[in-house]
Amino acid sequence: MSQTPSGTYLKEEDLKKVNTVTYKPRAEYAYSAGQAQSKFLLGLKEKKIIGRKCNKCGRVYVPPKMYCDECFRPTDEWVEVKDEGVIVTVVASFISWTRERVEKPEIVGVIRLFPSNEKDWVYPGLFHRICADFESVKNMSLFGKKVKAVWRENRVGSIDDIECFKVIE
Amino acid sequence: MRPNLYFRRVAVIGAGLTLFRRRLLETPPELAWEAARKALDEAGLELKDIDCVVIGSAPDAFDGVHMKGEYLAHGSGGVRKMVTRVFVGGATGVMVPITAWYHVASGLCDKVLAVAEEKMSSARPHPQGVFRYIWDPITEKPLNPNLIWIFAMEMHRYMHVYNIKKEDIALVSVKNKRNALDNPYAQAAANITVDDVLKSEVLVWPVQLLDISPVSDGAAAMVIVSEDVARRFTDTPVWIEGVGWTLDNTEWTGRELAYPRYLEHAALMAYRMAGIERPDKEIDVIEPYDPFDYKELHHIEGLKIAKRGEAPKLLKEGVFDKDGDIPSSPSGGLLGVGNPIAAAGLMKTISIYWQLKGTAGKMQVKKPVHTGLAQAWGDLMQASTVIVMRN
Amino acid sequence: MSWEKIGKEDNLLTWKDKMGAEEYVYTTGVAGEEFFNGLKQKKIIGSRCPKCGKVYVPARLYCEDCFVKTNFIEVNEKAYIDSYTIIYKDDEGNKLEKPQIIALIRFGNTKGGLLAYVVEGEVEIGKEVEILEYKIPLIVRVK
């Protein structure tokens, strides 16, 4: 390895000393929700969590999908899963999406919704906020706890219609 | 997958790397050229000898230039040549030599220049903002997630299922940053302790600042040729003996996060091709992808080099140290050298190449090495690529 | 196996969102630094390949055929119009007050060229131009 490393290192303040070009991109999108997610969002408006089941392997997809990717065939029926489940994993975030620091941590995690059981390798799981405090995240006591969704008063048909999942026992 | 294929033997005869730093002056094509030029020099070839070019670069949104493959082609020697661009998120770095491998193994090309480059410093205020678009726009993005959340969730699940403490995981960060002190290209080499890691800024519990690899600019390149060409140009070719790659679905919320099943598929594909039946006994040096410290352990288990949940124990025993039985990340890995998304995986492959060739300088591991493995991982807990090389 | 359709178009929803990082700050690179600093001094900086002798404008760090490092030089060759077009609307479709003429200016025998606004003179392919302002794009007038 007889090469000398090349590349010119610039510190943040050096950026002012060199020629630069600045540009702000404008890209706006209207994503179509499709059949499955449309029904899912409309279900949320009515405080229901809708999933889609593949009768061949028995897997329930939440959020719903019109095809089963394991069996590679269309899924068969709409099912309503409970808005209760078990905490699979949980974290506490002190940074925003722009990498800025926040005082109060945001608690999020993955919830395995019922009906399903602990031995399932794949299950209907939802990524969402969990109503808890930093301490309970840190001491790992939240794993496996039963939780239920706290629905907002005014729902519009969005994943945000659920405020968070709170521990019930 | 049973490889009932007849293909030519393929070897690596040259490699080049640029400095990995948070911000470099060079434009992306200039970075690609720096690395490519060095690779050609080591191989003893000129650009006119190369017949095909493979380019790997992660999302255009980082560099801020659309159609990045075409933009980079200029600096990768891809003008008026057969060019292929590959992209599988972070796994791109190892997908690049794999793609170059099948170009040569199939007989289509004789001499391939493979280049991976990433310039993350153009995106402001922070390149992390670009990762925002990896999420499903309807069911995940409205929650305003940060990419680190998904790693934190996987890390916490891994800790819970196998009862592993943060102190054990922090040892990876300590080991890799220390290994990077011997690497002249490294950005984040340091002599830190487990305490330093545990006292660093908490970003998304349980992930802290020193658990993560830094954001970087950088490029890497390799020259990959057929057996005939290799024997003409060098006495010490490094053979690519096994490759594997897999993609999983994006429903990371619906599957067990504590074990990377997609990596197992990729690893088995590579092992079958290379004739490896007991990876923990037959592989001498490894470079598993380590954008986060727990990821190295997670991947070592997925590669079947340690049993599930056992990697931290072996780490504590020193098995993965530079002078241990299976040295892991002797280059310092992403934690020590830096993480320009696509170039990082190729940097790890180049580290194995140097180890097998004996030219790793101060990074060379103590024991004699004959079989090495490099692995990369990418997307939303989805893609994995594995490459096995022998000297 | 079933393909159940919802049936009504208005039951399908769309979700609107914007993409992109906040903004991008691009460095001009090693060769770009030479070129842009040259513009500040009213010079056109190109680069010559020591192996094949080709000269690239604007300056490039390396020769794209020989793949070796080039040397930066000042380009004094004749600037001429290689091609041009006339623009009547801006990039959002609004009509411009006065049509703009954009030309591709090449310099003698060098490889490459620069875009320019032609503000004076009868534009025609092959005609020589004089550079009035050294910025990107150039401002030129037909000689």
C-alpha cells in the first residue's frame, strides 16, 4: 500500500473561502394511496385498524397490501385487527429530522397488534408513538407490555389520527 | 441457489481510495477520478485497456445531482465505454465488485474498472434530511421519523432479545476507532474508552453519538480482471471466490428485528460458491458493515460466524481484535474511517484485498490470512451483499 | 384468489408531500476553483493534457481519454458561436418581456465550451464574439 491519500479537506468555515453554487430543489409529490392504503386511512378515520390477510400462509399485513410477498399471490380478505398489541421495541429520540436537538424526547416504537402471538416471526406490526417517559424506555421495562391506541377527537384519515399507544395492564 | 454455472476465475489486481472526510473540495467526478487513477496505477493498466466500467453511488439526493451515474461516468473513465450503475443503498459498496465480478465471470468483459463514490456534504443543513424520503410517505413519514430511529429500534430489540448491555456493544466502537489509527485514510480514528461512548450525547436512546459512524465524502475504486489478464500483470492476484446478495421487503415493522435473515441468505449464497461449510473456522479475516457499533455484532451473527446472541461474548474474549482468531474490521470500519454511503462498502472490500495481498501496512493482521470476507448492508433493513476472496 | 376492487374512484386517496433536502451547497471542485478564480480576473482557464495535448474548457482536473492529470492554462483562442437558440418563455411557461438568445461558445480548437447570453449583434453560427462579462453564463456580443 504505497499510495498517498488524496483529497482536499475542507472545514465548515473553509466553505466561505471557495467558490460555491447554492440551489434549492422544488419537488412536490401527490402520492396515490392505492386501494389498500386508502381503505386503511379511511378505517383510521373510524377508529379501526384495517389489515389484509393471505389465506395461503395466514399472514396478516398491517398496513394492508393487495398481494402477499411471501406467496406472491393476491391477498384474500380485509380483516380488522385490534387497536391493542404488545410493544416489540421502543426508543426515545432527542433529535428532529433536521438533526436539531429537542428537550422533550419523542418516544416511538413498533407495536405487534392482536391477534398474533409471541412466537410469530412475521406479524401485523405498526410503527408509531408510544405514550411513555424516557425512564421507562431506559430501564427496558416497556418491552412486552400491552398497549392500546389513544385516538384523537378529530380524525381526518391519516396515520396521525392515533395520538399514541398507551400502556394498559 | 445451486451454482451449476461454469464461469471464469476473476481476480482483483488494483485498488485505490481517496481520503474520507466530512467535506472535500473535489466535485464527485474529481473524487471518482482520484480513486480510479490510483487503482489503474496499481494494476499497471491504462484507461484505454479497460473495456467495462461499473459505477456505484447511493441516492442522487445526496450529491444533489440527478442521474448521478451518468454524471460520474466522466470521472470513472466511463466515456465511450460499457457502463453499468448499481444501487442497493448502503450495500452498493460491495454490490459494485460483485457486479464487476459477473461482467468478467460471464466472459463479457476482460478488464473492469469498478468505482464507488459519495459526496454527502452538499446537502444542507445536514445530509440526514435526505434520509427522510426513505420512509413510506403515507404510513410512516407523517410521524416525522429520523433515520436513526430505525437503528435505535433494532438495537434496542437486539439488546432485549439476547440480553446484551450497552457496555458490550460500545466495545465495537472502541475497537474500530482504535484500528483506524493505523489507517491513513481515516476520518474518525481515536483512542476512546467504553466510558467515552456511554457519556457521549444521547441521540435516540439507546443510540449515542459515539455509536455512529460519521457522515463523509469519499471515493474508492478497484480493477477487476479475468484470470489470464491477472497472471500477466501480477504475481499476487486476489481471487473473488464467492458472491451473494439478497433483498428483503420494506415491512420492517412486521418482522423480527433481532436477527438479519436477509443477510443469512446472501451469506449462504456466497459460502456455497466458495465452498465454505464452517464460516467460523474457514474465514481468516472479516469486514462486516458497521455503520453503528451494534450492527457489526448483528452482522457477525447473520454471517453465521457466531451463534445468535453470542457475538458480544466473543468480542469481549478478544476473538475479533486485530490479533484475535477472526480479526474484524482491521481497517477501522465505517466507525473509524467514515461513511460515504456507497464508497464505504468498497473501502471494506479493498481492506480485505490489502490484507490478502499483504500490503495493508500497519493495518495488517498478525495471523497469516488466506480467506477474507467483506459485507455491506443497505436500505430500510433490507439489502445485504457479501463477497469472499482468497489469495 | 380474489381481486377485490373498491369500485368508486373517490374512495381512493392521495397524499401530498414535498421532497428534497433544504438546500444544496455545491463546491466547484479543484478544477472549478481555478476556473472560477480565473473568471474573476477576466480570464478563461482551461486545462491541457500532457499526453495527448487536448485542451478542455472549462478546466478539468484530468483528461477524459488519457485519464491523467492536466495542467491549467489560460485560453486565448478565438471565441465563436457553435450553436444558438432563442427563448421566448421562462422555465415556468411565462412569456419573457424580450426574447433571449442563448449561444454555445467554443474556443478555437479546444474541447468543450460555455453557454452565453448574446446581447448585441446579429447572431449566426461561426461568428466570432467578444466577452462583455465573465460570469456564468457569459454575456457576449457578436463582433
